[in-house]
Amino acid sequence: MIDLGRHNVLGIRIDAVDFDAALDKIFSAAREGRPLAVSALAVHGLMTGVLDPVHRYRLNRLDLLTPDGQPVRWGLNFLHGLGLSRRCDGPTLMLKTCQRAAEDGVPIFLFGGTQQLLDTLSAELHKAAPGLDIAGTRASKFRQITPEERAELVAEIRASGAKIVMIGLGCPRQEVFAFELREALSMPALAVGAAFNFHAGELARAPEFMQRNGLEWLFRLVHEPKRLWRRYVLLNPLYLTYLALQKMRLRSFDPHDAVQPANELSYG
């Protein structure tokens, strides 16, 4: 189990953890019925916080931010000399959480996507984690939800008996949700994004050698160029530039240089 603490990467405090350490935190919180807001951040998710001081505030107040992409893991090692050997990506963390939940008898709740996606995902998760108790599912409304709808959703998740909720709303909506409803849910809330689509078989994952060498972004760009080109073509070079500036201490990236959200923006 590896937990090397939280470290500043461009003003976002990333946890240098492996899967065992992340799972230990998740299931400790699940057993104790306490809040634990979790997100696995790739470059896009991290840069969203770098460029938006309000979202930076949210991200730095989540309980666990794991290095989803290899470039984020490399950034941790480059800036802080940690020697972290593996990333802790969202799809794998979701699968390992489901498998551990099946073994330990911990019910989960799936929130996000369409009902068709959730039905397919549930079936695939039961194959991958036999005995998994999916206590409930709720499809997204694909819009910002009202305070009344927020309260109804929280009540539904809590009444289901679930001890862990998986959130698949996409970045940054899922992190906003985890931040705003952390206390109300009072259980581990994992923002896992495209993991729903990967595990349901709706999106193909990059070959292992591409994942291992930090080229998963290229695989996704080739498959979804119209949707993703701005994300990767613009943000990836900026990320590398900012890493160099932080390393050389030519620019300060202070996690406390953030703006507290003035309004609630929960999506559902």
C-alpha cells in the first residue's frame, strides 16, 4: 500500500496513492458512514481547476484526488521526486471498488448517464464483480437540478441502503456534485466520469501499451476528434508548459489562491 500524501501540481493537491491505499480510504469511510468525496483526475480535469479559481476551490476540498492519467503521475514525480510507479485511474478504481464491495457485501448506487446505459452497466458489473449489490440507479437529467430535486436525489440514494455512490456525469459536473453534496450524502462518492461508458462497453479503452506510455489521450482523440480536439490539442501543451514553470519556480501555483463558490450548481 502506497500513500505518499498530497502534493501541489499546478495549484491542485493530488494524492500520490496506489489502488490499495485509495480502496482503504473508500471502504473505511463506507464502514463508518462518513463523507469521502473522490475524483480521479486526468490532465483535462486538473487543468479545469488550474484555469478556474472557483473550481480549484472545489477540487482542493475533495477528500481524495488520484492521478488518473499517466501525465498527472509523471507531473507528481517530476515536481516532487516521489517515484510513484503506477497511476490510479478512474475506470480501474471503479472496477476494483465494485469487486471489493461484492466481497465485503457493501451496496453501491450508480448515478449518471441514461437509464439504458445504467442497465447495461449494471449487467456488466455483475459479470465483473459477482455478488455485487447494486442498491439503486438514477439516470441523469442532463441539466442543473433544483434544490428540491437535489434533496429528492440525496434521499433516494440514502434510502437505498447504498454505502458508496458512483457518479458518472463527466468533468467538471461530477466534481461539482461531489463537492456540493458531500455532507448530505455522508458516504464515499466517487466521480469516475467515462468509466461508466467503458465498463458498459459503449467506449473502447486504449490498448495497454498506450495506457502505460501516457498515450490514452491520443487513442480517445482519434476516436472522438470533434468532441475532444480542443481538450487535448490546447490543454496538453499548456499543462507541460505550466509544469516546467512550477519546476523552475518561475510561476507560483498556490492551492489557496482560489475563490469560494457563491452559488450551488449541482447537476443531475
